[in-house]
Amino acid sequence: MSEDEFQEALKKQPLVNIGTSGHVDHGKTTLIEALTGVWASRHSEELKRGITLKIGYADTAIYKCPKCPPPQAYYTSATMPKDGKCKYCGSPLEFVRKVSFIDVPGHEMLMSIMLAGAALMDGALLVVDATKECPQPQTREHFTALSIIGVRNLVIVQNKVDVVSKERALESYNEIKKFIAGTWAENAPIVPVSALHKANIDALVWAIEEYIPTPRRDFSKPPRMFVIRSFDVNKPGTNAKDLVGGVLGGTIVQGRFEVGHEIEIRPGIKIKKDGQEVYEPVYTTITSLKTGDQPLEKAYPGGLVAVGTTLDPSVTKADNLIGNVVGYPGTLPPTLYDLEIEVNLLERVVGLDKPMKVEPVRAGEILMVNVGTALSIGAVTSVRDNVAHMKLKIPVVAETGTRVAISRQLAGKWRLIGYGFVK
Ligand SMILES: Nc1nc2c(ncn2[C@@H]2O[C@H](COP(=O)(O)OP(=O)(O)OP(=O)(O)O)[C@@H](O)[C@H]2O)c(=O)[nH]1
Ligand SMILES: [Mg+2]
Ligand SMILES: [Mg+2]
Ligand SMILES: [Zn+2]
């Protein structure tokens, strides 16, 4: 990738994904709103119930005052004055970079969605409610998920400091310090904020600038995108000649896509063949690319990219293609119905109120696997040493060495128990 191409791309599209993580109701979505001005939980069911159910996206740009010291120097499109000038010294603010936030649910029933989101994160914010003892079960479980998936750029956000005493704020800080002591996140910054009152957000932006850099990716690798959403964007009753093809929403994880190129989507759609249900890859052409409202000729890793296609919209409607992998024809890993994984179990199940020992994997049990944004369950057919064979209900697209998160149902809920690598 040339420096010019990187700089050019940087102006048009966020090239870094910053995820949220943390226990339910600790203020992840409120924090993203404070940073971006966007409420990322927009689905009607989410609005009704006040909890995040799906992966949410919100983009913003970071700006900096050339004269003021940090943290006052730091702004986002949502926090900067309308005239684009520093509110302390009046200097015109300088554009730093675009960033995309990926918001995940904290509810214990939605761990699989968090894992799908985590597969896309270049860095993360771990949101901790200062009014609650730390760690809460999904604080632990999300932190473990970041550890497993290999997210290493972390900023810890101590939220809701508007409703705690100074003593409690200090106690909460010490709980967080103790929680991360001896882990890879030991030196992560802890930034106290009130997401609700948008207090100390400049210090958080500063920490993001210091600790979550935009990764320099190799754009020349064969392009690959993980699908997170798929839609039929036509209004009911549209004339057949005006129909627009199916749209895929996802995050590019390597390479770049260009308008006009042919793509393959795997595992594709379920069909019946000789009385058996199988998945067949789908082939189509990219008719448009967009990030936010910005049309693109080329799309790069980072943020949510909408890919227009020539597919019949009935194929993409209602998130039908979630978890699929997109690439140029012939470049994708194989579709696997049988999975052989080298299993690494956690010592403890961390997502429960009381952590408990992880029992070994047994033949015959049902496990859940997350591979990229794909999710499948399957029965373990055999276990030898630390290698487990599984028969999957829905096939996954993965090559040797692909990282897999493994969950087991405990007390009726899927809990993260370990990770593995595809053999
Ligand atoms: N007092 C106070 N309340 C906050 C703050 N941030 C969030 N809240 C409140 O906490 C509740 C939960 O906030 P959300 O942003 O929905 O929390 P979340 O972590 O996104 O929740 P899930 O996505 O369901 O896990 C809401 O009632 C918010 O208004 C804060 O800084 N101070
Ligand atoms: Mg939320
Ligand atoms: Mg909530
Ligand atoms: Zn200034």
C-alpha cells in the first residue's frame, strides 16, 4: 500500500474500528452518542426495551486545536463548536482522522453478538459503571472475549461519575486497577467520564488518540468482508423496473473492494439438493459502495460499508446473509460443515455471577462457535487430546489457523468457555 493511497483513503472513510465492551447498562450506547452524536441502537425493539440487541455503528471525525494543551485540544464532529473553532482559544480546529465505533450489547443473553462485533475491532473501550462493584459478570466476559480475539488496544472508561461520591469514584478506580492487574491490559488508561452529561469526553478522545491508532493494513491482499447486515432497500410497491439489487452491510477486514468487480458470497444460500440442505455460494457484481452517506469508488477496511449488488433483493432481505464472507471469486476459504479445532479452554467460566471451573469438552455435547461474524452450533462428534471434531448446523467459512470462540450452554445461556484454531 502506498502512503498516498492510505492518505487518500483516510479522508473519505474511517480506517479504524473502535468497539465498546462491558456489562449491560453500564452506558456503552450513551457513550457512543456522546462521542458521535449518534444513538447506535436504532431498531424499534431496541428503542422499546432500552437495551442494545444488535451490532450498532456510528462514525465521527476527531479534531484537534493546534494551540491548546491536551485534553482541551481534543474534539469530535459531535463535540466541536459549529464554526469549527476551538472553544478556548478560537483557533481553527485541525482534522485528525475519521473513526468508526462498533457498539455491542452487554446483556448476558447476547454474548454471541458481542463476539461477532469483537471480531471487527482494532481497539476497544471497556465501559465500567462506577456505581457498581467491578467486575460484573459481562465486564469479565467481554474482557475475556477481547483477550481471546486478540484486541490489544484498550481504553477503560469509568462511567457515571456524575452519580458517585469522590470516595466511591476512588474505590471503583481501585477495583478496576485490581481487575486488570497482571493482564495484558494492565497499563490501559482509565478515563472517568459522564457519558450522560458528556463530561470529560475530550480526555477520552485524547486517550483514544494515544492508545488506539489506525492500523496500517496491506490493501493489496485479496479483499474480504464479513457481512453483519443485509437488506432489501426497495419500498413495498416499487415498480419492477425501478427495483434496486440487494445490499450487504459489513466490515472489510482486508484488501479493498471496487465498484464493478465480481464477488463471491460464502457459504451463501441454503438450498435443497437430493433431499439434503446445503449452502451454495452466491456470485454477483458490486454496483455501488458507500460508507455512511459517502459514495466510494474503492472501499477499505474500517467502518460499516454498504455494498450494492445485482442480487435479487429477496436473497439479501431481513439480514438473510449475516455471517457470510465476501471476496473475489475463487479467493475465499472453504465452506466447512465439519470443523476440527484445537481447543484451548479457559480456566473458569467468567460470565456467571460466580465464576466456575470449565469442564472438559465431551463427545456428544452441543457447542456454539463464533468465526468472524458467523455463528454456528454443532455437536461434538469426538475429542482426542485437545482436538475436537464438530458437525455444524450451519457451515462456516474458515481456513486453517482461523480463530474460533467457543461457548457452552450453562443454566440456559451461552457462556464463553474458550477458543480454538481451525485445524
Ligand atoms: N447517571 C448516568 N447515567 C448514565 C450514564 N451513562 C449512561 N447512563 C444511563 O444508563 C442506562 C444505560 O445506558 P445505555 O447507554 O443504554 O447502556 P448500554 O451499556 O449501552 O446497555 P446495553 O447495550 O443494553 O448493554 C441509561 O438509562 C442511561 O441513561 C452516565 O454517565 N451517568
Ligand atoms: Mg447499548
Ligand atoms: Mg441499556
Ligand atoms: Zn484551543
